[in-house]
Amino acid sequence: MPKSKRSLRWKEVLFGTKSHELLVFSFFLAVSFGFWLLQALNETLEREVQYSVELDGVPSDVVIIDSLPSTIGVTLHDRGVTLARHSISSIFRPNRIRLDFAKYAKAKSDAEVVISPAEVQRLIRRNLLATTRIQSVRPDTLRFAYNHGLSRTLPVKLAGTVKASRQNYIQSIQIVPDSVRVFAPKAMLDTMKAVYSEEFSMEGLHEQGSHTIMLREQKLTKYEPEQVDLRVSVGYYTEKTLQVPVMGLNFPAEKKLRTFPSTVSITFRVESGRYHKVTAEDFVLATTYEELLQNTENSKLLLHLKTTPEGVSNVRISPQEVDYLIEQM
């Protein structure tokens, strides 16, 4: 395309009717926005800002056992232009409340420090113009507690439930660490015997694992560490079958019990960790001479266990009834 034609097309784009209309529209839009912005900035507005809270000058021998909130919300009331100026200045000088520990500490004793709403507003107002009004502060009162390293090591107790699935069982539960260091005022430490976890519920566990458990919060108390690991070992149930002899108890010396068959199958559910430990000798499958004398209506002997080993459940006897006779020696 010749150069002259290209120049002509660009002139049409820049100075044509459509371009002129677009420029006029953009001009009036910018003017309208400017008027709106000036009006908005002159109106009285409310705006919430965040102030960070810091505690300075804490001595090395002091332990903060109940901390200040990291931030507070402050609602400011002023003209829009003033609030906008405050927002811009906060970019270079962040909104911050700095508290000097030495000013609020109470000598060398353990203490809880309460900073009143009036004092909090005074600290905030340092960086505000005289026309700016503080509408609200959340929280409006600041608190922190400290002591001079007074602590005890106490055991951790669980305040929850741990249950396995129906096919499994809990082999062991371990708390790591099983004790924590507790910082608190002396009067509280003297009465504390243990530290308790938050309430929790674990159900349907089918494999071993480690779970983080938080310690129960208590006013004016700090824990090191603030959480523990709950290590749960989970086993599984399995079935086992043994041949167990039928025994006669309390028989006269001249009499002897014979059953047909002489041994029966005992099938049971057992914990996996005890599978090889449970033997036929752990079961007593017996009847007494007195029981047989009362068995006049049935020619068969109904079998039942006298003793069952620990960790065994769902016991089944097969056959449940056997033929028998009392043999004269």
C-alpha cells in the first residue's frame, strides 16, 4: 500500500467522526469521575483499619503466658479525603501499637496486665489527625499475663475417646511427649496435677498413625509445647480353630466320662498379637458329675466352656452337643 494512502487511513482513524465522538465521551466521563471523586472525598465516611499490636522490651527472664492479640480492628470516622490520606500514609508507616513492657509490668511479681479502652484509644490517636474520630475498637481492651519463669513439668492426660473399627482393636496408645512444661502463677501451679488435652473423638481406626492433639487452653497458663502427638497402634482380629478335649469334673474315682467325639472344634476371634499365644490348654470345656445327674431328659451333652482366655471373642463350639456315657471303672 502506498505511503500516502496509509497516512490518509491513520488520519481517518484519529480525526474521523467516530474518533471525535469517542474522545468527547471520554473527556466528559473523566470530568464526571473527577466531580464524583471530589464529592466522595468530601463526604463523611467510616472505614475499618487493622492495627498490629507489639509488646517491646520483654526481659529475658520473663515468660509471656497469655499473649496480646496480634491485631485489633479500628473503625475511623472522618472526611473521605482524610481517610484516603491515612490509608496512603499507612503504606509507608504501618498502623502499629507498640507497648513498652516496663511501663505496664508490676514490679517483679507474676501479673495480668489490663490496658483499658481509654488507654488503647490514646495509643491509636497518636497517629491520627485531630478531626478523625475513633468509632469503635475490637477488642477494646488489651490483656497480657506474665511470670518470671516459674514453671512445673506435669503429665498429659487425654480428654477424648479412641476406638478402632469392628475388625480392629487398639494395641497401644502413646502420648509424645507424655509431660509438658507449664508456666503459670504460683497459686495455680500449686493446685495443678496434670495437663488435659482438648476434647476429641477418634473412631473407626483401622491402621496405626500419629495424630496431633492440642492441649486445653487455660487462662494465665502457657504450655511448652502447646500440642502433643497421639501415636495409636492398631491391630486386627483374625479367626483361629483349635481341637479341645471334653473333660469331666468332680467325678467319683470309680466313674469316668466318655464323649463321642472326645474332642470338638473351638473357633474364635482373637487379637492378631495373641494368635500364637492362645492354645487348646487355655480353654476348659467340661461338665461336672452333678450336671450330668440332672441331665435326665436329654441323651446328649450340651457343651459349654468353663474358662475362656483373654483377648478371645465370638467363640463357637462344633459340634455343640455330643453323645456320652458314664463308664464304671
